[in-house]
Amino acid sequence: MSDQRKIYGVMGAGSFGSVVANLISKNADVLLYTTRQDALINIEKGKPIKGVMLNKNVKATNDAALFTKTCKVIFPVLRSKDFRAKIKHLAKHLTSEHIIIHGTKGFDLLETNVDEIDKDFALDRSSVHTMSEVILEETCIKRVGCFSGPNLSSEINQGQLAGTVIASSFQQVQLEGKKALMSENFKVFFNDDIKGVEFTGVLKNIMAIASGAIHGLGYGENAKAMLISRGLAEMVWMGRILGFSPNAFLGIAGIGDLVATCSSEKSRNFTLGYNISKGKKVEKILSSMTDVAEGVGTVKVIHALANKYKFRAPISQTLFKILFEQMPIKEGIDYLMHFPLIKDVEFLKSEV
Amino acid sequence: MKNDWPILQLTDQQEAFIGQVVLESLQDLKSQLKKPISYKDVLEKTVYKERGRIKKNPWKVDPEDEAKIWSAYKARLAKFYTSDLSSDELLEKEEALAKQIIGGYAREMIGNFNKQAYQRAIRVVPLFLNRILNGFQGRFLTGFFKKNYRLRDKIRLHGDFELYKSLDQKGTIVLLPTHFTNLDSMLIGFATYLTGLPPFLYGAGLNLFNNKIVGYFIDKLGAYKLDRRKKNPLYLTTLKTFSRVAISRGVHTLFFPGGTRSRTGALENKLKMGLLGTVLEAQRNNYLKTEQTKIFIIPLVVSYHFVLEAPALIRQHLKREGKEKLYLEKSPFGGFRNVTRFLYKFLSKGSDIVLSYGTPIDVFGHQINNKGESIDQNGQIVDIQKYFFDQGKISNDNQREAEYTKMLAEKLIEIYKKENIVLSSHLVAFTAFQIIKKRTKDFDLFNMMKIDEDTTAISYDLFTHKIEQLIDQMQKMSKAKELKLDEIFKYSAEQIIDQGLNNVGLYHSKKVLYKDRLGRINTDNMNTLYFYHNRLSGYNLEIHV
């Protein structure tokens, strides 16, 4: 069933971008915007990009003006480090009519160089921009949303069952997102708290590194389950200090994504933790990874936020020591095991 | 091009105006009701609340037959549900009663503006004030009033008035000021006259009409009446619709988006979404019509050295301690004596008032250029109409408009901070309070209010030193357009301190800040010191004291 009048836009021809384009193509025609020549040529020739074969009603363009003229609802699926530049590039073509629903998990630090973040660095919340904030800052768009959840692209591409949260303070945006993304095997949930959803989707990367490490050290499912629970507690706690309600953290985009990422051996974050636990030197891993795991930057950001707002985030802070202060991984995990916390679900009750 | 003042249609087309308010109010109500539609709850709640108000909290301005009217409504309502009416008949009767009540409210609000009375009143304002001053001259120190004091000299206006005047021809202006004192309405009404703009329709608390003189002026200057006691669903709907219809019909309007006077003395950091939302809805409704009139918002920050009600306001704030209770508000302008005394105080010495009119914005917070176009953060022209689009055309979506309203509120709060013109009195109060706070162990605001003279005293040298630090910081912020500084900031720290001490809360019975007999800076009232101090809160200036 394709909606003849409407053509949805997707930005970014990475593996997830292609999967999203395919998802939407079940409901309507899709125009994929990318400036990468190789991707454009592949799509033209009907070849797969990043291993994903695009459906027939997905067309591609590198013409920003045509793209924004054709598509009034746009789904950017970009890497967080490129996000601002690419949105900025598109800004002059965007109008008040456009709606943007992004699928990028990550922070933008604009004014701050992530390499400069050391153990004493303090970061203000206002210097940590979520992708929806970037859109509002760089464009005239007001109606912004995001989709986030346990969305491993390979599974979705195989048509396996999955779901996502569309978060926006605008019901209109939620409905637009649903119309585009929802299909038989892809379930859509709504959440009003876009920033909470964005934050939780990023924070879970930290726990994925820890999960990889635990796995690598030979611990079993019990240990992993404990990590996930305590990881969630830490995420909610941090979220509350930064001003978010726990709701987003307890939903599909929070706990849902957390469980998936901590169990998936394919994720870069998990692999990073695993490799460290196997005794590989951290500096070597970091310099050899072509695409550094998002979680590394997130650990730094959280550490710097904790410095500013004086909160304790044992898992994140211990990972910081392991990654950047030569703390042996075994010592780090031992420290966490002996961390003086005995209450189970304290993070919902107590006052922040 | 408009040939006449838009506000005049409230009198020229009064019946049409009220008719539209009634119709749209009813539509709004209906859209909020669950199906099957029944006004029973709304009507019963309204009648119950109104009868309670009349009994518990009557005011001089209330019509005498009010109790009777509402008793009759009650009886009528009771009859609806005891007689055998079909559901259609019942709905018809309910709607008729709702219409009648809404119509009554709309009539009460509308006031009676006319051009001649306005022109008379605006001429009388300065005459009236001069008369008061002349009256005092005989009784007070001779020579004190050598200068001919005029209201005009006391009010300083900052803003791009040529631009505002050109916007007056291009669309509807909504003026959104901060709110510190009941004097605001009258003052802004008069200031607007000085700017050369046509009169604005504005909402003024009905309580102000309890005072005949104040009531006379605000009425003639273009007020419609708001009654904060009436918190029933029909009244609130009528009020919002009234504002929306007025704006949508092109009447330049003024209201206080903070809803009430700042109790703490701080700039507004939270706005009321209800009335602000009517601006968004009016803009959407305009785009649904053929004329497509654009709405221009002008934020306005008023700075006073002296707020008459400061002691009462801050007391209320401290009493509440964060708990919002219903306040039975009485007019602080007790009678003629109080008003004249205040005006005398205000006019006779130093106490200037500065009005800082901001850059106009559209309902989405974009700046407006001299063609009336909206300009986004990248300097591009934005066609704001399409923010109301759904599937390629304008749609009615109140949830979306409510979100836009929140965005507008955030923008306004940001603008207030930037347009705020800092006066010397704000700075001295801020500095003194912070010094006392920082050096007091276990500082507790509620106990601070009772401490003695020696505990509050600050050496003049220390005070000057801290003031200089703050001036440095504020100059930087002023350059970065984070706030604005009054003209006095061109002078030396000593001069700023002198002016500040001479003006801060000048006429409160307990002195806010003064040089004591040992030459120290001291206060007799931590409450009001806190009030004036708060004006500079939110700028993170504490770290520079």
C-alpha cells in the first residue's frame, strides 16, 4: 500500500539509514538523500549499500533543494558527529512546513572538543546538545521528533519483529512518524518526552561497553542481568539529575534498547568492552577502530557532567578510569562489585 | 492601511464582537466535552462556584443584583434535570443558558472605550498629577519643588518606535510586559500614548476598579476587565476567547503573560499558557481567513527603583513558601489618599521608571524586519503560515498550538532577561544581599529576616569593591547583549552607589538600604532587600560577589 501523494525523505545512506528507507518504503515512496557518490551510483545500479538491498520505490538524490521540495517529512539517520554539519547544510532549503524525525543516537558537543575532556573537566548540560536540539538550533523547523529503540539494523532488514518509540512533544509528529514507519513486523509506540528518549538512547552505550567486558571476563548471565539492572538504575538517576522523568528510561527506548545492546555481540560498544577484557591495550583498540564506539565519547561526557553536577555514576566513572586512566579492568569490575549500595530500586523513590 | 484605531471596533461593533465571543466560546467548550455532549457539569460547577464567590468574597464593583441572577440560574438549571426533556431539547436549553452566562461575562469584560474619553483621559493624566504636586507644594519644604515635575520626565522609553509604528499598519500588535505593580497598567497605557502608537486593549484586574480614580484612568485608557476570583470553566473560556477574538479582529492588545505581579521581585521565569495560547490561536485563525493578518509581539520590560507593593508582595511569597494558596486579593491602592501619596512619592524625587520595548517577534519567536517579515536564526525569511500546516494545508490542532505556546513562552523569558535594563538600585540591593548571605553561616532566608543591625552592616569599602566587580561583569554581559544597563552605568561606581542608595525602595517605611551613622551600608528590612535583589537573579552574578 503506497501513499501516492506523499514521498518521505531519509537522510544518510549508512546501513541503518538504508534499513529505515526500506521500512518506510512499505508505506510510501522514499527519497534518500546522500552526498556520497558511491552510494548514489550503487542505488542507481540497483546494488546494495552497506549490505542492504533497497526496495524499488526508494530513489536517491544529492540535490538538497529537490529533496526538501519533494519531502515534507524527513528522517535523518546520520552519525552524531556529522549531524550538525549535514543539518546545517540542509537548513537553507528547509521551510516551516517540514517535520523532522531523526534516528541518530548521540550527543553533539559543538563548543567542546571531546579530546580535551580529562578527569577534571566539567561540562554544563547546556553544552551537551541532543540531536533534536541541534535541529532546533540550526534550522527554522519547530516540529521535531526522534525514533529510538532496540533497532539492530540487521534484524530489521531481515523482517524480524521489532519496535520503536517515536518521541515528540507534538502529536502531529508522532502520527506522521507512525504513518511512515509502522508495518506488520515493526511496532510503533509514542512518547512525549523527546529529550528523555534521546538521552536514554545514548546512555545505554556505556552499559554496552561494561556488558562486553563482563562477558569477556567470563561472567555469566546472572552477572549480566545485574549489570543491566544497575545500569538502568544509574541511567535513571543521571537522567533525573539532568531533569528528565524516568518514563522514557523505563520504556522501549530505555530498558528495551539497553537489554538488546548489552546482549548483542555485534555492537561496537560491546566489542570494545570485550576486547579490553581480553587484555588488549585500550589505546591500541581506540586507535585501531575505524569507527570509534559511540560509548567512548558518552563515557567522557557523563564523567564531565558528573563533575559539574556532582553526582556519582559508579559504572560510567569506573569505565572512565579503565578507558583513560589505565585502571586494570579486573580492578574496575571488583570495585563495582564492592560498591556500597544495598538498596535495589532506590532510584525511583528518593529525592534527587 | 488602517484609517482608525483598531480598538474602536470594540465599541463601534460591540454587539458583533460579543456575538463572536459567545459563539466561539461555545465552540471551544463543546470541543472539550466528551460525547454524548452535555453541559451539565460545566454549568453546575459554574453556578456553584459563582454563588460561593458572591457569598464569600464580594467586591464594591460587583453589580447589586448579582446574587439574584445566579440564584435564578441555579433554579433554571435544577428545572432542566427534573423535567422530562428529550436529550436534544435538554442540550438546546443547556446551550441557551451557557450562551447567556458567556454573554454576561463578555459584556462585563468589554468596558466602554471611546476616542473622546481616551483623549480626555490622556490629557488629564499629567494635569491630574501636576495638580497633586501643586497641592503638596504648600505643605512641604519650600524650594523642594522648584522644578516643574511632569510624568513625562520620569518615564524613559527605549525601543525602536518607528518600527513599531510601521508594524501598526501591517498587522496586529500584542504587547507583552513584565508585571511588578498595579501601577503597570496605567503607566504602560500612558507610555504607549507617548510612543505615538494607538491605544491598546488590555486586561486589567477588576479589583483595580474598586478604586474610582485608578478605575477611571485604566478604563478610559482601553481596559477590559479580568476577574481573578472567577475561576469557573465558563468564565475562563470566555476570557480566553475574548482575547483571541480581539487579537484576531486586529485589535492591538496588551496583557501580562506572567498572569500576576511578580511576588519575588524577580523577572518572570514562568508564564501562564492560557492567555499566551490565545495569541497562537488567533494567528492560526487569521491564516484561515482571507486577510491573513500577521501578529507582531513586542516584549516589554519595566524597571522601577521603587515598587509600592514590594513589602506586601514579598511577604506573600515568603508565607507561601512554595505552596500556592488561593489569595483573597485586596487592592493595595486603598483610597484617594494612598494613590496621591504614591504618585507624589513617585514624581517628586529620583525614582525614574524605565521601559524597555524589545525587538518585535512573531508568534514563533522569529525577529521581524521592517517589512513585517519573519527572519530565522540563519537570516532567512520564514513563511510562518506553514507551521500550521498538516498534509499541505492549515489545520486546527490545539495540542500543536499548545506546544508552540510553550516555545513562545521560553523565548519571551529569554527576551525579558536580555531586555531588562538594570538600574543602580537593583545592583546595590543585589550586592548587599549577596554579601550578607555569603558571610552568614547556615544562611536561612526565613531567619535572616529578623537579624540585627550589626549583622547586616557592610563596610563601605567592601561594598564598593564588590560593586566594581559586578559592574565589570555586567559591562561584559551588556556587550554580549545578555542584559542592558541604565545610563548611570556610564559613571563611576561611587555615583552608581549614590544613586542606588538614594532610590532603592525609596519610600518604604523601613529603609531598604542606607548608609548608617557609622558610614556602613545597612538595611532595616531584609524582606524588601531580598525583593529588589531578586531582580538580578538568574544571571549567575552571585559568583562575582
